[in-house]
Amino acid sequence: MSHKFWKHLATVTMVAGAALTLAACGSSSAKKNVKITILQGKVENNKQFKTIAAQYEKSHPNVKIEVTSIGGGTQYDPVLKTRISSGNAPTIFSLAGPADVTQFKSHEADLSNTKAAKAAQPGTLDAVKTDGKTVGLPFNVEGYGFVYNKKVFREAGIDATSLTTYAKLQAAVKKIDSMKTKLGIKGVFALPGKEAWVMSDHLANLYIGQDFNGNALKLYNSKTMPFTKNADMKQMLDLQSTYSIKPVMQMDYSAQVNQYFSQGKTAMIQQGDWIYPTIEQIDKKFAKNDVGMIPIPVKGEEGKLPVGTSLYWAVNKQKSSAEQTAAKNFLDWLYTSKAGKKDVVNTLHFVPAYKGYSNFKMEDALTQTVFKYSNENKTIGWAFPGYTGTSWDPDVAQPNLQKYLSGKQSWTATVKNMKDGWKKQQASSSN
């Protein structure tokens, strides 16, 4: 989760979210009760979906939707596969990119004629098109970078928006580190070494992605992974690790976001706009007044924010026609109705991936930042969905990056293993 929270999120997990009851709209399903089940990977929005459910049920009592949220440490795909193989497949599930589109093809309904698909922003459906059909609807548009504590930066006398190069960032980090006690923080960064996706997806995307112009499909179809900018990635990873709260390898997403950043114990963390609801739940005043986000300064891509879509809704075509219709109608309602749009922006704090939101103002600082960079075309594409859903990410990239971060393996070996692992995977998948 996200991004992949992203899978970012979808690759991140701990089953958290009990079944909720929502209701879906649609005249065809209003005549009889229909139950829909949803398995989704944005656990940080579980509470917000409950709020939406409460208002939605009042006017749509005939369709019940049971939502299970996955997040915090368990990978999403294995849970989905288990549900499918056990005969308990969800009606609505998540796709993280081209690999998932291929993997779950036999369960993907054609969503081309839904209102949501027709309202989707240009380019947001490219990763989920197959055989001339659209099989996924984007959750939202997300962006990530360094989420920072404005109060800490003010007291340190540093303008965060001026940190446009690695050299400037490094100088600021060293200054803040020298003032830790005075600033009341435990570390400049809080790098969650246990959450390998933070490094393999979001950080690596900035460097691996440059060889593919940030295009997930190009990466997905490539037989090799050049990784020409790996030295730049090492530099950024080392900076975060060196000046992070310790121990890095024992820190997970919850500790990073909930325990350290949201409670003012670190100056900045590498995360995205999806963490705002969590910060707000912990300290509403801090969230409103002292949270900002800046791009990670990447050589050659300075001043650009990585923005993209990590997750898509899919509808299970093996379910009854009534279930499929109710599911499509619910997704249409969420993204195209007046009430749904309001919830997308104000309750979920999503930057919409759809047209028709020009009258809505992004309420929080993080989504405002993503919206601003997107409108100004100052963005870096998301290539990592091209490997999300493949075995390369969890079996090769993540463990190798963790070995390096824990001091058990050299960077040279790490890069070699990642490149060789990609080549081996692509060769086996083409056989």
C-alpha cells in the first residue's frame, strides 16, 4: 500500500477488520436480498468503511456486504487463493497489477460498461485491461514520499520544501540528528525493516522504475531488470537506516506510523497519503496542523512525487448474476454518486482516480499534496505494480533487501540476486 499500501498494502497484512455490513444500490437487486463478500487490502481504511456502511444501509437495506480487511503483515494473494480454493471466494476482491490480472483471470468479470469504468481518469485502467476488457476499477490515486513533522522542522529551522536534492536532504538529516534531544524525538527517521514492501515496492520503484519510464506493463513484460540506478537507492536506504530509530529490523508499519510518527517521536517517515486517517485517529490536532509531505529527492527526478494506483476492485464472475450486479452497482455508487463521492474524499481521504470531482476539495495535507503534484504533472510513475503479485517481490526482492539492511549481505550481492531472480522468474513464466 499500500501502497501496494501500497498491496502496498495489499502485500502488507494481519487480518484486521471484522465483517461489516454495507448495502449496495441497484434497482435489480432491490427486489430481493443479496449478500456480497469483499476481501480488501487497505486495512487502514477499515474504520472509514464502517462509517460509510452505516449511512449506506439506511437507504439500501436489501444488499448486505461482508467486508474482511487484510493488512499489517500477511500477504494478500495467499489469503485470496485460500478463499478461492476452499469454495469461499469473495464477490469483490483486489488486483494489484498485471500479474494479478493474469493470475486471477478465471474469476474476473468484465467491468467495461460500469459507470465507474467510464468515469476513470485516462491511464488509470491500463494495468487492468485484458482481451479488450476492463477487469478492475482503481481504488484511488495515491502518492508517497517523506511524510514529515512540520513542528520538528520549524524548531530545527529547516524548510522541508527546500530539500530537493540528496545533498540538501543529507545536510538537514544530520542537523536534525544533532538536535534530537532538544527536539524531543528518538530519531530522524523510523524505517520499518520488518515491512519489506516499504523498500521493495515504494523505495525500489524510484530506482528500478527509471529503466522503464515508470511503466508497470513495460516492467512486467521485460525479460531483464537493468536496475541501473541501484547505487542511488543504496545511498537513500543507507541514509534512512543510519538515522532511524533502532532497532530497524524489529520495526513494523504500526510502530512506524502509530507509535513513532503519529506521537511526534520522529521527524519524518517514508510513507504515503494513505496514513492520514491513522494519524488523525491518534492525534487530530497534530494531523491537521503539523503533517506534510515532500518528494524523496531522486537524482534526475527531483521535485517529482511518485503517484499511481496500487489496487483495483475486481468482481468475481463465478458468482451469481444477482451478486455480480449488486457488486457493480455498489462500486458505481461509491465512485459516481454524490453521496459516494463525498465519502471517497472526506471519509476515506482518497485522491479520486475518476472524473467528476472538480467541486470537491481534498481536506487533508497529504491528499492535497498528491492532488497538487498530479495537477501540475510533477509526478513519477509507479512501475512496481509490474512485479506486485509475482513471486519475485516476496521471495526475492524483500528477503534480499532485508538481508542487506540487517548487515548479513553486501549490496552487490543484493542487487545481483534481485536481477538474477527477475530473469529466472521471467524465463520460467514464459515456458
